[in-house]
Amino acid sequence: MADKKTGASAPPTQAKATLPWWGKILAGALGGFLLVKYTPIMECLTLFFYVCMVPILLAMCVGLVSAGTVEALQDGWHNTVAEINNRVNAKVKAA
């Protein structure tokens, strides 16, 4: 409530009594129960899973397959180059 002369507002007052610990637990449990019972929260979570998480997981699987394929090709290429270098060095030493 603003003071009419200065325009300053009064400081907020503190609550007289806070909820006890068991009241907080009861209020939280009741709120959770009401959310699950009277809102389509499970349908929303299922929809979120199918719309967001399944494509992300599919992209992760494709990424793992492609990373493994690239690693296999690189290892094969490096092993082939090393084998060719060993054969060339062996023929140079023999000559």
C-alpha cells in the first residue's frame, strides 16, 4: 500500500505462522495426488517421451553406429598404411 504523500510502499509483513513439517508433506502429497488424478499428466509425459525422447535416442543410436563405422575404417586404413610401410622398408633393406 503506497503512501499518499511520498509514494513509497510499506514493507511486506511476515507470515504469522508457517506450515509445520507434516503440513508441508501433506500439502505436497495432496497436490501430487490431485495432479495425477485430475490432469492428463501421464498422457502429457507419454506424449513428450514419444515426440522428444524417441527421436533423440534414435539420433544417438545413429551417431554411435556412424562413430563406430568411422573408427573401424580409420583403424583399417592406418593398419593398411603401416603394413605397406613395413613391406616397403623390408624390401629396401633386402636390396
